[in-house]
Amino acid sequence: MKRSDRLGILTVGMGAVATTLYAGVEAVRRGFTPGIGSLTQIGRLPIAALPGTPSKPISEIVDLAPLAGVSFGGWDLLENDAYRAAARAAVLSPTDLKRHRKFLSAVPAFPGVADPRFTTRIAPKFAKKEIGKRAQVEALRADIRKFRKMTKSDRVIVLGCMSVEIYQPPQPVHRSLAAFEKGLDVDDPTISPSQLYAYAALQEGAPFVNGTPNTTVETVALQELAKRKRLPLAGSDFKSGQTYMKTVVAAALRMRMLGLTGWFSANILGNRDGLVLEDPQAFEAKRVSKTTVLDDICSAPEYPALYSSIEHLVKINYFGPRGDNKEAWDSVDLFGWLGYPMQIKINFQCRDSILAAPLALDLLLLTDLAARRGESGALPWLAFFFKTPLTAGKMKPGNNPSVQLKVLESAIVRLGRKRRSA
Amino acid sequence: MKRSDRLGILTVGMGAVATTLYAGVEAVRRGFTPGIGSLTQIGRLPIAALPGTPSKPISEIVDLAPLAGVSFGGWDLLENDAYRAAARAAVLSPTDLKRHRKFLSAVPAFPGVADPRFTTRIAPKFAKKEIGKRAQVEALRADIRKFRKMTKSDRVIVLGCMSVEIYQPPQPVHRSLAAFEKGLDVDDPTISPSQLYAYAALQEGAPFVNGTPNTTVETVALQELAKRKRLPLAGSDFKSGQTYMKTVVAAALRMRMLGLTGWFSANILGNRDGLVLEDPQAFEAKRVSKTTVLDDICSAPEYPALYSSIEHLVKINYFGPRGDNKEAWDSVDLFGWLGYPMQIKINFQCRDSILAAPLALDLLLLTDLAARRGESGALPWLAFFFKTPLTAGKMKPGNNPSVQLKVLESAIVRLGRKRRSA
Amino acid sequence: MKRSDRLGILTVGMGAVATTLYAGVEAVRRGFTPGIGSLTQIGRLPIAALPGTPSKPISEIVDLAPLAGVSFGGWDLLENDAYRAAARAAVLSPTDLKRHRKFLSAVPAFPGVADPRFTTRIAPKFAKKEIGKRAQVEALRADIRKFRKMTKSDRVIVLGCMSVEIYQPPQPVHRSLAAFEKGLDVDDPTISPSQLYAYAALQEGAPFVNGTPNTTVETVALQELAKRKRLPLAGSDFKSGQTYMKTVVAAALRMRMLGLTGWFSANILGNRDGLVLEDPQAFEAKRVSKTTVLDDICSAPEYPALYSSIEHLVKINYFGPRGDNKEAWDSVDLFGWLGYPMQIKINFQCRDSILAAPLALDLLLLTDLAARRGESGALPWLAFFFKTPLTAGKMKPGNNPSVQLKVLESAIVRLGRKRRSA
Amino acid sequence: MKRSDRLGILTVGMGAVATTLYAGVEAVRRGFTPGIGSLTQIGRLPIAALPGTPSKPISEIVDLAPLAGVSFGGWDLLENDAYRAAARAAVLSPTDLKRHRKFLSAVPAFPGVADPRFTTRIAPKFAKKEIGKRAQVEALRADIRKFRKMTKSDRVIVLGCMSVEIYQPPQPVHRSLAAFEKGLDVDDPTISPSQLYAYAALQEGAPFVNGTPNTTVETVALQELAKRKRLPLAGSDFKSGQTYMKTVVAAALRMRMLGLTGWFSANILGNRDGLVLEDPQAFEAKRVSKTTVLDDICSAPEYPALYSSIEHLVKINYFGPRGDNKEAWDSVDLFGWLGYPMQIKINFQCRDSILAAPLALDLLLLTDLAARRGESGALPWLAFFFKTPLTAGKMKPGNNPSVQLKVLESAIVRLGRKRRSA
């Protein structure tokens, strides 16, 4: 596979993250703003190595797809128009919304796959009419082909950024590609919509990036398909705000050999994500990805004196007045020399989609690059961007952001060399 | 120089940090607590490398001086008894104070060198009677010899943890060892007490670790003496609480390519340190070491879109009711994708000396190890512990804690190898 | 009824509030501390009237029962010893616990009434063996008579400070005294343990004060009995920490005609109260009493432009590491001139029982005084102390603390006059 | 004096408060917003009396000047155009600024009186050319007459909302009207610009309201003039954000008999006010008005066990990035039952001018009403709005907001009655 100028990006969901991504890329292209928050757009290497070393833009090290050739499209259950979706998401300022109205209105929208078994709090208004999972997959594949043609894209890549689905542990149908495909035929109820999208994407030659806590790229069946199709997978769950800060601060305490007795995290948010997470079953998926990070960073087996009894509580509260402007509190109970207690309180008044959109862009461009370089299956070196990063064999980058970034930088250097040696 | 079982530690100042260090080491020796907060006591390698790698206690990698052989002593201007000094510092709980009373009462105390030109807010009650800097140096050297003998120590090392002196940029007398020694003879008023201690230590064969923002180990004159005596120097200014968190969070924002418009840091503390820092001239030394860290981590030349106009304000307020229980606030104004603003507020209810004491211990044991391994002059690989770390030639570890820790870990591995190859 | 020197106080529950009350009263009697937090012990009148007016201790205005004549006792489901109960509650410092050990050990403890239908998270270890509500009432009455005799008390008063019961709206059995007494005979399952205690107290001539959100003094049946017995009732639910601050700040915003869009309250606590409130059914009682206060203070009918759409969310989280040291967050979204938004964040690091114990003491002494002055039925003028204050006819003091205090002060002046006129 | 339809309001200073006042009144008149934050526009009586009492709009109780007849004008040292002044102040949103551009541009602006002795951080660009205080007074009086004529106002009232002047205790020249007038003739340097404005206003028959901490309405000389002219005076220093919350919380702690050991208040703000307060001499005026409030509310003579040793620290920091969006922190160290410590932290993300503008409007309309009702000299019943309220004889409303509001409400009722009886 070779680099070319036209990359089509299809988002599963046209909510806050997707529309902020579309508008932000357009704003960068039109020169209104640099790509703040994006390593591929303004990052340099080495980022965290010994100071003094001269650094170089990442965009000069690897031949990423240029923004000029990017086209967007998406599926949604509520809106058939990205401008209206952006207005509803209420992330963009009135000025930005107006400025990019024409561009957003032209983004093609396809009806999504609705399954009340997996999404309870959304009343679909724009869903596919096809009945049966096999028929739905075929409809999704047709959408991808149509999008590719409409946008004259050389390659397509799909980003999962839909609402959180009800949590479900792996089922028999997920254990192999054969079982999965049989499940499609018999309309197995344990196949979730997000898995249909990922399956359709891979079948159409498109890598899949999972920005949600939904179980998709983790399933054996889809990893098998990706390997067979020689396509990469990336995921899961953008590590954007509170969890990113948590891993940063936890790693910092561990670096200083400070112990932990408790960590209480609460946040309020008023976007569609918050509404969906009110459902305890949907929250379960999120809770798992938000809590395991601490166990990994604070290794109790290695540091029993410090981390053997941490009480860790994570609460997400839907609170309308805030919209996309999430507010997170962390209250950390730590102890130091002589066992004496101390406290840290962190209040992060962030914006979910403003933090997630540049991560999405980086992931799409880097996964596309990996595909062109012939990498397939799970990409563990993208761990820096995720709450529950994929692993591959012995490659387990963990949850410490500094370590994850080192791993990412090495991969970028490696991919840069591949080109030169090619 | 070889390892042996008896290391004498002399502290310049017997305030909160020093007495917490004494009592904490004794508590570890008596089995009341593990050495929480201390890399040399409970740290392992690799600490932040790829997860999955088996780790090993640092104490098994390098042959650090064992706590069993450590003796303490100190100079002070207020108390001639470490137990009373600890009671006044009010860091230790009544239980711990009582538990270690006998031990603390036996720590030898020497009268300190008072100079009202450099310390304005302390009324000395226990100062040396010698007049003239040369005579004072001789008295200090006699103290060190006496302490070495009393405690039967094979080696002595000196830790600067006295009050902050009035800030003074380098003067002619600091430009060479010859100028400095001439200055001693003519009683040059620009030689500060902390410099007298460092000079006396080196002359007696003791490495010097500077935990304060005072200008000592940075002077050309004292670095020259250290080189000549083949002794190492470490400094300056423990990076214990608020500044450590600041470097951690700033590095995290930079890793994510998030921009900064402002950073406001305030803290209240009620210990002797706070009282001294009420003097704007003393605060100047501290302010410099607390503000430059941000410039280094957030490199405006490399990331002009992110860091070219940060307003950075640091305020320290003396507030009696808190004693040693410092409370720090950081209010961070950041921006992300599309230039949209966000805020982080951090409230750190910490204890200065609880955080600083284990850093002091690590620094003393690692500097002693370096001395035994033949390293001399500034030790830049100890940057992890300091707000304004010493550099040496091209070796500039910067202020990013993850990078500093990598540098430290490499040095520990190197010193471990030296032994094996020796 | 006349004043006398011996008042017996029986607490339903010997948890954190009760044991802190016992020890605190004893500490005041022994001169270790003044009665901080208590209006009856250190308050003066006029407290909030025009400055300049000379003020007078409340204890000189009304003839409250003297602490010297107070005796304590209690019922519990876990401990048969107030010293052990205090140790488990972990509110008192080691010093105070030790200091009052003898006193606490001598406080008589009676086995409580267990009913798994109303208290799900407590495994009773010290419960009455009587079966059937009528038999349980008789056993409670016998306890009261025994306690009165043991302590030679002239009068007894009972304080409800047990765990929160499962929320239950009023049932047919609560509609009249006759229905209630019939319910006792047929062992009606909708009669809760707290109602048995209140019934027993009134039958034995003891007023009942309800510090919990449990439904007791609100029931028609018990109010009828109180009237018939000419005994007063007070309640419900101590307004101690977060809710007190909420009513204070909400009243302050209303005084300034500032509007509200949202109010998010979360708290973490690790005492038995927190554990019980983990049960959503128990929390319901608390939630109701914590949320209605805002509606009352911010009257939407009068100020539609300010308060017609407040989103109000209250979350309580059990978090072991904190014990009785609750931590509360309030995040307030307000708006002012031109509709521009502002935010207030309040972090209250309080101690539940330290705040509640002096309220309990004030309530007991004032209710005892009211009884002696011949007042019976609900006492609405005690609203200052409660989250959901009792009303009586047109007497509805509302939830604004300043107004409630005025009402309380007037009542104290009135009761003071009664004596003089008597 | 009778009510009429045309009231001219002249502001000394056309900064953030003044321009927000102009635009907000216009927005209310044009129906864009109700007068949020203003008692005179949306308040009702009784506001804090016994709930249940029917309430009535304040505007129906007293015959305040209607907004329809209000005209604005002002003096400034920087801008000769209120629209440009509003744009520079950066309080109004782009939408509001645009919406009210025409209105603001038409507000007459007069050059101000500059005196570098009292205002060090402002470089005047639009100052009066007159030299000598007598000539300056005459010029100001001419401005007032011109404004009255231009706007066809029946009455004029002047609001002091200029920058904070260097603090200066009362001088001989302020001791009597005669001394002051002699001082004008000899150009006494201790007469400040704010005093010239107040003198000119009174001489032209205009009451003066002082929203700043500058010493004006407090001087004997100007009070004497007000009495002679039968005109009222109101002041000083709007109690808008942090100090209002402080008095609210302090009063709440006192109502509960909770003690205080420390109160630390810091704030950051980036408006012109912040810049001026960087000068320690200007800050002194502010500091005094911000600290005395606590002493008054927490009366140590009455409650020595609670308030005899409060450490109270107030810090104001100029921090550009925030503009008018002030952020305030309060850290309160309190203690309760048994002397146990607790903490409250308050973070107020407010907007200075959004809070102050409606207070200014209320003060202007109520002072105008008082003038029409024949009240003259200091008006102590306006204390609710001020940090350092004027007193008059025994009339000392203190600093407790609930008490101050009661006093204000009584005065409104009294002024309402005067009309009916007239």
C-alpha cells in the first residue's frame, strides 16, 4: 500500500467528538488555528528525551496523510446532517459553528444501526431499516463503498466514536471469525452494533480505530479478520481528560515512592455521553477502563508497603447545565515518610471533545500510516492515546503516559526509517 | 575510597527537615515504618521502563551505606538539642516525638554561624562566638572532626538544610578558589554562611548536598575546590511538593500538545521557612528556582503556538496556623483544539518536611556512593531531586521528572556496574 | 413540671454522634474545653441583631438543665459498651479516648431493636430477643424505667441518632394513634424500629428528638400521642455540614438576587452512616431532606427569572479511608447581571459528629426546657438545627439559617419570660 | 424635592463597572434581560422574613426613578468614548458589545482629573488641562451642569467607581469644610482627585455614592458639606464577590458557635483594578476594607473561646490572562466541639463588574430616593452593599449581610410609608 493524497475518514457516530474533529481539521486547513493538542500536527521528536537534543517535527519524520486530502463522513442515529449534529453537540462556539456551516453541511451522513439491547437511552430517529445483522453489515459495506466513491478517496479508515454500549463480557460468538460470521447469519443477539461497524470496515479494507469503551477491537474474531485482511486495529477508549491526569499524577507519586490509601474521582457532564452513562450497565464498561489504570501504574506486588490497599472510587454524574464542559474532581489520599498522610485535590474544568478530537486525528493518521507500512492486527504502540490499550504478545505498554509516549516515539522513528529504507 | 559501615551525616540547620530525617531513619531502623518516599530504601529498577520487565530493589543494584551505620549531627542557631528542635518544628506526631526522644536528645548539636546580612528574620540564640570568616571556617572544621571522632564515622557528608539566605548574584569573590580563600582572609562580606559550611565540609573531605535555594554548590570557587579534593557536590533546592507537581503537570500538558496562557501558584505555610521567605530578598532565591522550571519544560522556541506567552506567578505566604502543613494552590489556564480554553486547579495539602526528608536521605546515600566510586564535582544525574539542578558540561537533565528519573536510573545502573567491574 | 438538677439522656444508637456527645459533655464538665459549637453553652443573645446592643449568655436568659446533672445511656445493635463504641467510631483522638475511658465505660448500654426490613447493611450483634413489636415496645419502656432509676434522673429525654432506615412513605398504620397501637398488636411490618423507640419514649413521659432522616416525629400517630402526653417532639435530621453550608450560600445568593442554573453536591464519608447510605433505599430518605432545602430558599414562584430551572444533584459516596472525616464538594452554577455565568466551588473537610454533637446537646436541653414550660407536640422553632424541620400550623420557619436563628432567639426570649412571669 | 422622570447618572471612571452598568441598564430597558442581581429591579419584600408571608416587589413599595428616564455620562483618564471604554474593559460579550454600540457611543465622556500622587499605575491620556485644585473643581462643576443640560435631567447623582487611590489617612485639610475649601485655594496636595469629584457633585446638588475604597464620603469636610446642602452620601467599596462570601460564611460559622484559627484569602484578577492594586500603597486601602469585616462579625470580646486569635491574610494578585474574570480562593481553618479542627475551601470564579453593576444601580436609585425624601448626610442603612459601610451616630449596621439586609428592608418600608403619609 502506498501513500496518496486522498484519505476518507468515516466516523461511527456524529456526536460531539466527530463534529469537533471535522470542524477542527477544516479550521486548521483554512489557517484559523494550528492543530493544538495534536502530536501529528505540531509535535516534534524527541519530545521528552534529554533536553539539548535538537528536535524535528513529527510530520517531517513520517509521511502522514496530508490534511488537504482528508474527507469526512459518518453514521448517526439522530441527525442526517453534520451541521445540525454539531449545533446539537454545542461544543463549537457560535462563531466557529457559523464559520464552518457550509463545510459541515456537506459532510455525508448515513443512517446508523440501532439495537435497543445495547443502547437504552437514545431514541433513534435516523436508523437503518435493514433487519438482521447480516443485512445490516451489507448495508454498512455499501455505505463505505459509496463514501469512497463520493469523496474519491484512495483509502478509507473508520473511527468508532458512538455512544457507549451496554457492557457485555466476551461471548462464544466472539471467539473466532468463523463463529462471528455464523452469528451474523443467525442474527446472534450478542453481536453489538459497534462490532458490525468494525466488521464491515475491515471487510471493505478499512482499518478501525476504537475511541469508545465498547468491546470491538478486543474481540478475537475481529482481530483474526484484521490479520487476515492485513489491516491494523487501534483502541480502546480515548484517554482524554480526568483519566489522563490520573495516570500522570499516579505515576508521579510512584516515581517518588509515595503511598496511596484512597482515590476518589467524580465528574459531572451534560453531553449525550453523560446521559448514556447514567445507565449503570453502560457505565460498567467505562468504569472498568477508568479504574484499571491505577492498578497497573501502582503495582502492589512490587510495592506492597505503598499500594496494597487503595480504595478507588469513580463516579460519573449526568448534569445538564454543563453540556460538553465536563468538570472532574479527584481527591487523592496519599502518605509519605513515617506514614504521614497528605491530600491532593484536582479540579479539571475541561471539554471532553476538545481534548478527544486531536487524539482522534493522531490515531487516524498514524493507523493509516501503519497500514501503508504493512502493519496489521492490534497496534500496541498507540497506547498513549487510550484508557485500555491493546496489547500484542509481550508488547504491553501499560498506562504510564511517559512510558507510553516513549513507545510511541520509538514506533514513529521506526516507521520513518521504514520509508527511508524502502 | 571503599564502602564501610559507618557514615556520619551532618546537617546545616536542625529545623523541620533535619529532625524529620533523623527521626524517620531511626523509625525505619527500629522497624516502625518502611522508608516511604525514598527510592534508595524501597525503590526498584526499572521503575518506569516497559512494564513486564522484572524489577529489582535499588539496594541490591548498588552498595549504598546501610542505615544501621548512619550517625547524625548538626549545626543550629536556635537549639542545642535535636529533641527540642524537633518539638519546635512540630512535624512529628506526639507519639513519634515521644518514641524517639532519647535518640534525638543524643544527636550532637554545634552552634551555627550567624550573619545578619544574610538571614534577617532569625534571632540567633546559639551562634558561634568566632569573629571573622576564616576563624568561623576553622571552627566548623573542628566541629566536623569532632563529630567524626565522636560517632566513629568512616566518612562524613554534609547536608545544607538551613534557612533561606538573602538572594545575592555571584560576586567577584566567588569566581575562583583563590579569590574565595583570599575573601576568607579579608572577611569579605559577600561570602555567605552557607558557603562557609560547604567550604569547611570539602576541606574536611566531606561531600556537600544543598537542599536549599542558597547559592553554594553553584559557585565556581566551591566547584573548583570539590574537583581538587575529588569530592562530589549535589544541589540545589529540594523539589518536594508544589514544584514537583508543577513539573509533572506541565510535562503532561506538553506531552499532549496543550497550550498554556497562565499559571498561578500560591501557597501558605507556617514553618520557619515561611517566616524567612516573608522577606522579599530571601524569597527572590526561591522564586527564581520555582519559576524557571516551567520555561524549561514548556519550550517556547520549539512550540511557539503553545507557550510563547505564559503568565507565571508564584506567591508564598507565611500563615502561622498551618505550621509545617503547607497548602498549595495551582490554577492553570490551558487551551486545546481550536484554541478553546480549559482550567485545572490543584490543591496540595502536603507536609514540606515529610516530602523533603526522604529526598535528603536518597541524596546523601547516592552522593556518598558517587564519592566512593570516584565521582567528583557537580553531579547532574541527581536532577530528579532538585528545583534548580546542577549541570555539568553538556549534561543538562532539565526539569521534566520522567526524564530526570531516567537519567538517575541510568546512573544507578552505571554505578552498580562499576562495582561489579571493580 | 419544674426544673431540677438531674436529666437523663438516652440515645437510640451509640455510634459516632452519640459517643462524641457523651465524651464532649464530660470534657466540658472536666474543664478541658468550652462547649464549642453549642449555643446553649457559649451562645449569647442577641446573636445576629444590630451590633452595639449589649449581649447576654443564653444560659442566663433561660434556666437550662445544668451539664453537672446530665447522665447518659443508649441502645445499640453492635456494642454493649460506650467506650468500645467510641473506639470503633474513631472520632475521638487517642488522647481524648484514653482520657474519658472510665467515664464512657460506665455509660449503660441496652440492646437495640433490629429489623432487617429497615436496616439492611448492619449485622446486629447485640439485639433484643423479644419478638413482636408490642413486646419490643414493652422491653424499651422497661429500659427507660431502669435507666431513670439507675441514674436517679428526675426527667428522661430520648435522642434518635441511629442508622438511617430504608425510606418508606406514610402508611395507613401511621395515620392515627389508634391505628398505630393496633399495628403494634398485630405486628404491622410498616412500623419501623425508630417509631418503636419514639412511642416507648413518649409513653414513659420522655420527649423525643429525631436527629436522623428517619420518619418518626413526622407521623400523625406519634404527634397525637405527644399531644395527649403533653410532651414535645423535635426533628428531623441534623443540619450539620454540607447542607448547612448549602442553605447559607443559597440564601446569600438569593439576598443578592443572583440566579442559579445548577447545584451539584457530592460527598465522601467512611463512617457507618456512609455504609448504610450506600443502600439506595436508605439514601432516599437523606436525599429528600438534602434537596428540598434549596427549593424552599430559592423560591421559583417569586423569582421565576432566577430559580425556575435549577438542576440539583446530591450524591453520597461511601469511602472507607476517611472514617468520620467527611469531605463535601459543592459546585454551584450561578448567573448575574446581563445573565452572565459564574461558578462557586466549596470543599468542606468536616467531621460529621463534631458538627452534630453540639446540635444534639442544644436540642436536648431546649426541648427539655420546652417540656418544663408546658409546650407539647412539634416544636417548629427548633428549625435552625434540622434539614427537614417540623412545622406546626402556620409556623413554617423554612430553611434559611438566618431566619431560623431569629425564630429560635425569639422562642428563647419567650421561654425566658415565661419563667420570670411564672 | 419630588420624583420626576429624568435622572442623570455621572460615573467617576468609565471602566469595567461603569460601562457594564450603562449597557446592562440599556439591556433591561430593551427587554433583553431582567435586572438580575438588582434588588430594586427584581427584589421583593419581605425577602428574608418568615416564609409564608406574601411578598411584594420593592418597586411597588417605593417610587424609585424609572430606568426609562435614566441618562448616563462619565469622566475618564483613558477613553473619551464609552463604547471604546467598554471594549477595553472586556466584560461584555462580543454580542452585547455590538448590540449596545450605538447606545454606548452616545454616552457623554468628560476628561478626568489626574494626580500622579494618588494614582501611580495609570498613564492618563484624556485628562483635564486645568492646573490647581480650585480650577479643577470648577471644571468638574461645569461638566455636571453641561451634562444635566445635555440630558435634560431633573436630578443628577454621581457614582465614584474610578481606580483605587494611594491610601492616605485623614489629614488636617479633611477635618472641616472650611479647612477643605482653604485647601482647594492653596492647592493642598493631600486633597485627592476622588475628593474633588465628591465636592463638585455636592456643590452642584448631586448626591455622591462611593463604590471604591478611596477615602471620600468618610471625611468630616464632605459630610459637613452634604449636611449643609441637605444631600445624602453613600459608601464605601462595593461588597461584591469574595468579601461578600466571606461575611456570609463567617456569619454562618458564628451562628453555629464554630471557632476560627485562620482565614486565608487570595485572588487573581487581570483588570485595571488589579493593575492598580499591585501598588502596595493602593492595596492598603483595599486591604483595610477587606480585613476589618471579619473582626466585626467574629466578635472576640463576646466569644473569646472562638475568635481571640484568628490569623487573617488577604492577598490580591494581578494576573493578566483573567481580565475581569476574577478568581478568589478562601481557605478557612475552623474548629468545633472538643476543639477539633476542620477546613473549608471556597473557590469563587466570579466577574467583578457583573457583581458590582447591579449594586451600583441599586445604590444610585435608593440614594436618589433618600434625597427626594429629605435624608441627608451618611446613609448607614445602605451597609448591605459596602465593605466599609458609613455609620451615623449609633446607627452601625455592621458587616453581617443578613442583619444589613434587615436594616435595608426596614429603611425601604419606612421610605415607602413616607410617601404614603406625604
